[in-house]
Amino acid sequence: MTGDDLSLAVRVAEEAGAILLEHWSARARLAVTRKRSGDFVSDADREAERHLRAALAAARPEDGWLGEETGATEGNGRRWIVDPLDGTTNFLRGIGHWCVSIALEEAGALTLGVLHDPLKGETFAARHGHGATLNARSIGVSTTHAMSDALFGTGIPFGGMAHIDDHAADIARLMPHCAGVRRMGAAALDLAYVAAGRLDGFWERRLQPWDIAAGLVLLREAGARVEGWTSVETPERTGTVVTATPGLFEAFAGTLRATGDAPARPG
């Protein structure tokens, strides 16, 4: 990793955020298409991704790329993993929980993550071995130890997703033991909230790399425990995230995993 990769990622994320804010104020006029039931893409997503791709390519022309809207290109062992607008449905409905997500992968390992929330003026950033920050101030996971005090986040499947019943069963097992579960509609930003101690944990099945890459770096640097559906899996490999503050992880994961059902990798 070059020394200014993090500042580059922060800068271009904030530039993309400014583009999204312009569209936010005129979102009723956006052209929107549906990728599948409940999964939308708009001109705001596309324009923000075009800017991110062009800016990162100009600064790091030999690096690879993986973007939600424009797919993958090969590089030199480094790859930027980008979601230009995580929480598109929230954005289109005027719900203020969405962000720009940028991660850097080097030799197959995630080394950098930036999540920028333009509406709140919050930029979460982390680099491997250097901790996690919010607007340049250090952050860490919560100190909650009792499940009865814990607030968790998740993403609820929609449309024709095959794991809707599995997730409903997760919630039914978890709810009697905790203070609440939030489904806010932007997995990347939810992971940042765990890193900042706003949520005590999060789980979701079958996410895509751009949904979680930046958040995983934040979580690990902020002190969260992060696994896949089983303790020997990683979210990078399976797309499924189970994460919580260390004092809660065993109870939280044990409750979720009580069925023993392991979800498949997303298609």
C-alpha cells in the first residue's frame, strides 16, 4: 500500500458524495431501473461510480477494479472494491441512511476501507494495522457485555431471495435475548456503526464483496470479532457476515447458529 492510498480514498469518496447530494435534492427526476425485485439502480449510482472509477484509475492506473455497476477489471495484484451508493432504495425514497463505500484489496487481503455518509458529514476510515477513525478521530466497538442490553443490526432479504425464511428464524431466535434489532437498509454503513459502537453487532447472509469490503476493514481495526456463518469461514469467501463486540460475540453467534444451517455463497 502506498502511503497516500487512504487520503486518496477519502478524497474520491467525498467527491462522489458531493455528486450524490446533488442528485438527492432532485431524486424525483432520476431515471431508475430495476435489477431484480426490490433492487434498484439510478443515474446517481452510475454517475458516482463513473467518477470513482475515473479518479482512481487516474491516480492508480495499474490497479484493478470491482464496482457494483461496472464489474471487474484485472490489475497488478491490487484492486479497488467500490459501491458508489450503498442504500439505493433508501436514497430513492428519501431515507437518509446511505453511503459511498471504497475498499482496497492487496494480494487477496483487504487493507483499507472508507465509508462516506454525505448527509451526516461522516467519513469512516481504516487502514490495516492503524486503527479506525470517524472524521479523523479514533473509534472502537462498544463495551456492551450483556445480551439483554445489546442492539444489533441486520439486513432482511426481500423479493424472491431464497433465504427469507432462514432470516426470519434468526430474528425469532435472537429477539427474546436482546434489546432490539435494526434493519436500516445499507449494510456497509451498518458495519461502520458496529465499528463506531453505535450497534453492538450485525449479521447478514449472502452479501456481495462491494457491500462488505470496506466495512470489514473498519470492523477489524475497531476491535470487532468477525466471522462467516461458521468460525472457520470468512465473509470474504462466503459473503455472510457475523460480527459483534468481543464481549458479546459468543452469545450472539451461538444464538444465530443454533440451526446449524450454513448459507451458500451469493450467485
